[in-house]
Amino acid sequence: MYDWLNALPKAELHLHLEGSLEPELLFALAERNKIALPWADVETLRKAYAFHNLQEFLDLYYQGAAVLRSEQDFYDLTWAYLQRCKAQNVIHTEPFFDPQTHTERGIPFEVALNGIATALQDGRQQLGISSGLILSFLRHLPEEQAQKTFEQALPYRDAFFAVGLDSSELGHPPSKFQRVFDRARSEGFLTVAHAGEEGPPDYIWQALDLLKVSRIDHGVRASEDPRLMQRLIDEQIPLTVCPLSNTKLCVFADMKQHNILAMLEQGVKVTVNSDDPAYFGGYVTENFAALHEGLGMTAEQAKRLAQNSLDARLIKG
Ligand code: HPA
Ligand code: ZN
């Protein structure tokens, strides 16, 4: 089944580039940039990847991202991810990057963006993988900083097509970012947002009604609210679900508890994605395989999930 799942043509719509930083590359970049790490070796770092919630993961994720310094580092990170796409028949990807994770520690915005954009361009030309970048705001920081980040990004507007919202969800509702999302839409950008991962269904309503998102990232807590479920079904609003992420971060106790297939059968446009594959134990195919093993996903369901991902692309080719 793994090889068959791997060969299915699919799109990835929920992937944080910083979360694709494998421990081996993390150590190599630390050495290149002469950065001392608190872990003795790759194995010790891998052992630290045991999380009880989103925040525990984020603390390590931001620490890991600190080895990224030069344009070449961001290129290498993105290129390594695109190689994984190629190996797993991901023919289209719409990754996130978090500019504030880098500008906050003194890396110029354009250093990160240029490295990523150049790799995505090479991916189109050399690997045949189409892509579009989503600039994501860190919701634990004030809205003013998101606004500053957006203004900083505008001169590079051709390098990204949408804005998103990630980081610590609880206590940071979508409403906090209504103005910067209004501004982004007025400049012609699409919007997406993480909602309903750890946060309540109300955050999903807010993302739809206040931020006017085209997709919900995660959204698994929608199943607690029948009215919301009906809206997602009626309007065919895609959810970018990340099964291994959800079990690693204890959103579900184990894969047998996951609601993605129940939602699929109810008519919700759910998709399968890897979120932060270096931290959560696998890329898209591993997420599909985990659904087969843990939830008994059939080949027919896998085909529908893969087709949903192609349908839910926001940019074509
Ligand atoms: N949720 C919120 N923020 C994130 C995630 C996530 O799954 N991954 C990287 N940043
Ligand atoms: Zn995410």
C-alpha cells in the first residue's frame, strides 16, 4: 500500500518550510554558521521530539529555525523539501514560511524570501513541481508586528500569493488579526488561517467571517459544531488536515481517534498534509500510510483525499 500511496499524484497545502528542517541539515547548518547547539548529536535531538501539546513543539521549532541564517541556508532547506515532494509524487505545493521567526533575530526579510523563492523557481524548472508561497504571521505576537511584516513584504509581492496565521492558537483568536488580513485582501492576496487545531470551533467561524479565508488549516475541532460542519459541507471549504501532527501534539490520543475519515464521509473537503514533517515523523505519504494503518483508510478514500488536495489548490500550475 505504501508504494501505491506514494505514487498517487497529490498536492501539499499545509507545510511549514521551517518544519521540514531535518536534524541532519540542522546540524550541518549549525556547523556552517558556527552556532553551538544544546544537543550532543542528531539522535539526541530526535529524542527531544516528544510533545504533549502545540506549545512544546513550537518552542523547539523556533529553536531549530535559529540555524537558518544565509540565503543559501533557506535555499537548501526549501530544496531538500522539494526533493521529498518529487520522491512522493507531490506535484504541487503551497508552503508557509514565517518571516517573523527570522526578522525577530536579525535576519533581513529578503534573505529568507530570496532563498526560498529561488528554490521554488528551480523546483518548477528542474523538478516540474508547481508552487505558491504563503506568508504566515505569528499569532502570539501583536497585530502591529504582523502589519509591519506585511508592509515589509509588499515590495516582494510577486514572491507570495496569500497570507496565513500560525503559532500558538489558544488565546490568540483570528479576530486579533482582522485589520492586517483586510489590508492583505485589499492588496489582492488570498487568505488562510490555522484554526480549530487546539482552539475552539468559534475560531473557525472567525477565520471564515472575519479573515475571509479560502481554506482552514487543521480545522479538526469543527466536528464539535454541527452548524459549522454544515457550512463547511455546503460551501466546500477545504480543511488542510495533518494526521501525524495531530497525534504527535496530542490533539487526538491516537490515530484510531482521528476524525478525518468521518469528515470525508460526511462530505467535508478534507486533505492530507504533513505540517512539520521533520518533527512529526513523516511527509505526505507517511501521513496517508498512517491513515491506512490506524484508521483502515481504503484505496478509494485515499484517491478522494488526493483529488481533494488537487481541487483545493489556490493557485493553478
Ligand atoms: N500550528 C500552529 N503553528 C505552527 C504549526 C502548527 O501546526 N506548525 C508550525 N507552526
Ligand atoms: Zn501548521
